[in-house]
Amino acid sequence: MLVSSGHVFTVGNGTLGRLGTGDSKNVMSPTKIPLSFFGKEKVTDVVAGTTMCHALTVGGSVYVWGSGNVGQTGLLEARRIRNYATERPKKLEALPKNRSVTMVTSSGDHVMALVEQPSL
């Protein structure tokens, strides 16, 4: 859940770190994910797939957490580790440099990011 202050709250099944709280515990009431997990940037959008989440920050960065077993987090290290999962948001570094992401969307085990076009 994203609130107007730019903070993210999470609740539910924590298996594979999909809640982003820093562990894999189930959470029975809304719990705030620390802003420090997002580089202290406010979050403007959150999307969820089946076992992972992506957050877009006000600065155009994307943070990911949860299962990456088939590469759905976009984290480079996930390609080398079977059953990879991250239990807290990690900044997605695989996106083009010097461009901001303006939107993210997700479904199932995939995610897409809309990246701003450079000025001509």
C-alpha cells in the first residue's frame, strides 16, 4: 500500500521476501517499509507481481524485492543464483543510465518500465 506521504506499507505472506520488510516473516497488520530501504526517496508508485514488487521513487529510480527465480526482479545477481530472493528493496541498476523511469507495471512473473526518451 502506498500512502500520499510516499511511504509504503505491506501486509500478508512474507515468503521469499515478497513484503520487503527485510525478512520472510508473515505480517498480519500493515507495516511500514523503512524509507531508508528506498535510498530515503519517497515512493510514487508500487506494483506487485505474483512473488515480487517494484517501487518507483520521486527521483525516477526503481527498487525491487521478492523472488527473482526467473529473473523477474531484474537484478543481475538473480541470473546466477537458483531460487534467488531479496527480502528488502534493492535499487535496480540494470536500467539505462542517465534516464529516469516514469512508470512501472507488473503482472505474474514479469515487470516493464517506461524510460524517458533523451531530448533530441
